[in-house]
Amino acid sequence: MERKKTGRPSKGDRTRIETRVPTPLYHAAKSRAETRGMTLNDLLGELLAAEVGLPYQSQEGLPLTKAS
């Protein structure tokens, strides 16, 4: 029997970065992302890309499969 992989599929070549910001800044950024209908990760990716002058390609959400 083949073992089923767990977790979500990869979104491509990505590197994890971590940072700490003041709590009010986090909440403001999270709120802005929600207002724009995007994830906080994509908002931060867009802002960082604009700062360094590189394009940011967010990936569409992965399709959900219907549970049986």
C-alpha cells in the first residue's frame, strides 16, 4: 500500500524568513492584507519586492478537493 503524503503541496521555490515586529504593526499589516483579500505573506512579499525592485508573483490558492 502506497503511503499518502500529508500537508499542503509546495507553492514553488521559496525561502522562509522570520522577523519580529511590534504587535501594533503586525495587526495593522494583517488587517490591510485581509482588506485586500490576500494573505499576510503575499502582502509582505509585495512590499519587499517593491522595496528591492523585483517582481513578486503570488500563487493562486491551491484547489480544495472534495472530501468523499
